Amino acid sequence: METAEKLCVQPSETCAAVVAEAATGNPAALERLIAAIRPSVVRYCRARIGKHGDSFAPADEVAQEVCISVLTALPTRRDDGSLRAFVYEIAFQRVGEARPGTDDQLGAVIHALPEIEREVIVLRVALGMSAEHAAEAMGSTAAAVRRIQQRALASLRGA
């Protein structure tokens, strides 16, 4: 979701303009917005939900639900935060509603972490967010995100 602000802009537009146009139902703006957020949403859902057998189908279905939820919530969105935080909040809720289906050992270890540590690992490692962007998405500080990440990585090393 970090790249959403970069991807949804055309040279003459800002992300805020695209979001505002999308909120009115403008088909071209909706398409640009979904094209911008979908890759990060898919990565996030796949990192949190994992594979079912050899397929990411359950995670991809949740990612689709997230994108639909973003479009549905867009007209009532208060513009008091970043697009990234808005999308992450919806993704976090939808993934929490889904049943994790992790078959691999690493996924099981990550899912064993406390929720806050798992979120930081997913945001920082799976999505490649900076500590500042992860903190913004989580409503925290960059220093707190770094401390949580260190604690989570120490737990993973000991596992």
C-alpha cells in the first residue's frame, strides 16, 4: 500500500484527486485506484493468510473483498489520514474475519506471534513498508514499530 500514492497518480493529478474522483464513482478513477492498491492488498492477504495446499485462492478472495470494501467505503471516508492507512485498516479487518489456512512451517511460526508483532512483520517484511509508514498505518510511532519488530524477530530466531 506504500506505493498506492505513487501509482494512482498521473502526471497532472495527485492521489487525493484520484481518490476524490473515485469517491464520486468516476469509472476511470476507480480503475486507477484499484490498480494502485490491489498488488499491495494481495501481498498483505497472502502474507497473513498463506496458502491452502498449493494455492493462494483463499487469500486472493479476501484481497478481492478488501478492494470491494475500499470502494464501498470510499464515499464515506473522512480525509483525515493517508490512503495507505485507510486501505490497511480495511485489509486488517477482512483478514481477521478470514480463517487462516497456513500449511507451511514458517507461516505457522509467524501466526504463533502475538497479533501486534505479526502485523509489524507483515507490514515491514512482507510489504516492505518503512517503519514510519508502518507506524502511520498502525496508528503508532516509528520507534514503537522498530521495538516490536526487534521483539518479533528475536522470537522467530528462538523458534
